[in-house]
Amino acid sequence: MSGTSLPTERGVVVDPLFPPFVDALPRPDSPFAIDARIVPSEHALTMFYTVPEETEIPEHAHGPQWGVVLAGSMEMVIGGVARTYRSGEYYLVEEGVPHVTRIHAGYSGIDVFADAHRYEPKPDGTAPGERIGGGLGSGGDAR
């Protein structure tokens, strides 16, 4: 954790949670309004991410997903059961179970997807010097 605050595009000040070596990881090719970095492997995909503004990810299903909330909160409806997850709590979405997620502004978390190709690295890679929380993608359809 760097301890220095950086402004986001919306003027919100975020204290960077992830260290520079995480910020140097590839960005995912994702349609969601999150700022993320991924660690692809042949076995699974790990994603570190922040959400500077409230984001809703529409109902979708995929392979198993496990995640932990590092900061902030989010609401998930997993298989018809609604729950709010806060800092320090974790969740599991079983394979093929439909789920919807509303992530609140200021959220940071880590997700691990059993599908190693859930997100591929962006073709243009990660811009050197950019920090998680310092940029924002655009919203889009669930994947």
C-alpha cells in the first residue's frame, strides 16, 4: 500500500490499496466499469480490482468464482438469495449459478475464477505507471 492518495476521474480520492507490482499486472479485456489487474494461469484466473463508482453487473452465469471483499461493500443475488458482503467477507458462486452484482463506489476486492480464460489480458496491455483506482473502463454487458 503506497499511502499516497490519487484522484479518480470522478474527483473521488482513493488511497491506493494495491502495491506497484500488482498495478503492473495486465488489465483484463472486460466491459465492466472496474479498474482491474489479472494474473492469468493455466489453472485459474485471479483478479484484483477497485470500483470508483457504483456498478451493476447484470445476471449471468459462468464457472466457479470465489472472492473476498477488501474494502467497501457489494450486494449479490446468487441463485435467488440476496446478501450484502462487506470488508473481510468472502463469497462463492458455484458453477452455472445465475448471479447479479451491485458493487458500491469505493469497493476493492480479489476474485478467483476457475475458468482460466474468464478474462483475457487487454491487447494493449497495462500502461506503465498507471495505478489501480487511477483509471476507469466503461460499462457493458455481462460476460
